[in-house]
Amino acid sequence: MDPRAFRRFKKNKGALFGAFLVTIVLLVAFVGPFVSSQDPNEQYRTQLLTDEGVPRGPMVVPGHLLGGDTIGRDELARLLHGGAVSMQVAIFATALTVLIGLYVGVTSGFFGGLYDSVLMRLVDVLLSMPFLLVAIAINRVVDNPALSALYVLLGLISWTTLARVTRAKTMQVREMEYVQAARALGLSRTRIVFRHVLPNVLGPAIVIGTTLVAQMIIVESAMSYLGLGVQPPRASWGSMLREGQEMMAHAPRLMLYPAAFIVMAVFGFNLLGEGLRDAFDPKD
């Protein structure tokens, strides 16, 4: 990272707060499951459910800090393991999105011509489709999809914005004097792309990728809430929202906990993305 960009980032309080929230969410998601001593899928009906079937609250039963869920599973364990699943989907889907978007944007912007026209028309078609509805429709075709299929699906339909931004940046960079000099010296196109073009488009790609994580969290949560994403008994924050609404009148905390983590994650990644954008391009 450019030292000047790093200094600008450190001066941005919103970006630092976003980084703090993201750190908390990542610790909860990837460290929490190893710290938890409870099985997120094991049912403790006699301990965590009353005779009327209402989940017992936090700090009531020793060893179950946040009480139980609708069928007597440990709420804290499900929050931690559900966070790991939600963040895994979001991060892997974003990584795939960045790879596809960078490849399409850089090659399209650098080579131009018919290749560029065909890819940009494909981008236009994909941008005209409602993202969440397309994800739900495709996901319904696969019966009980694996977790890997979920983030591959999200990655394959969400690369268009990144591709257009990197294409525009690539078209700007390819006209720079040092790129023209590299061509005059006889450097291959592949070497020019990797040595001169790609390093100049990585900044915008990182910024967009950061905000894409927030978008993936929302989409995964929405799909799991509708029963089309992560399948039971596996927990995710979205599926926990769906399960918690059954006890909204008696135990609203079951929806409050996963909702709070979703909001924290989305807010944190958006703030971090805004801060990175201001750091990389203060004129924007």
C-alpha cells in the first residue's frame, strides 16, 4: 500500500471504526467456534426448554450463556458457528467475484475490439437482472445445494460491477507513457498486463471487494432466511433469523442476536470500503 494512502486511512475515524467492527466479526466467526464448548446441533430440551416449550433465557442454565433456541440448542454455539458459515460464504463468494471481475475487466479494457464488445454486452445483460431474484431462481434448480455451490453461485452472478470499473481503469492505464514505452521495447502483452496494468487496478478492486463482502452477507442472509441458502441443521445468521421468528412473542432475543451481527458486519465492511476508497483515491 502507498504510505500516503495508509496515512490517509489512519486519519479516517469512520474507516478505523469499520475496521474495528470487521475485526470483531471475523474473530467471532473464525475463532469463536474453536472456543465454544457446545455442539451447535445438539438439543438440550430438558435444560433449555420450559415445560411449555419456551426457550430459557441467558444466564439461566449453567454452561449456556445465551440460553437456548426454539428446539433447545445452545444459542451461543449456533451464533458462533453460524457466523463462521455466513462469513465463509461471503468471503469465498467475494474472492471468486474479484477473480472473475479482474480477469474480465483487465482483458476487456486492454485488448478491446470485438472481445471487449462481447464481454460488455454480457455485463449489460447480467446487470439488467435483479441480483437476489436471479440467485434465488438458480438456487431453486439445485435440490439441497452444498455450501460450496452457494458461494460459487453468488460469485458467478456478482462480478459485473467490478469488471466495468477495472475495465475503465485499464483503458486509462494502457494509454500511459510507461505502457507505451513497454510496448516499444517489445514486452509481451502478458508481461505488460501483469507488470504495469494489474498493479494499477488492484486498488479499486480491493475497495469494491470489501463492499462486496457486505453485499454477500446480506444476500446469503436473505436466502437462508427464505430457506433457500444454508440448509438445516447447519446454522447461519440468516437461518437463525427465520428460526427465531417462530418465538418472536416469547423470546425476541433469538432474532435480535443474529440481526445485530448481520448489521455489525455489513456496517463494518461498508465503512471499511468507504475508508479504503478515500485512502486510495482522495479526489473521488
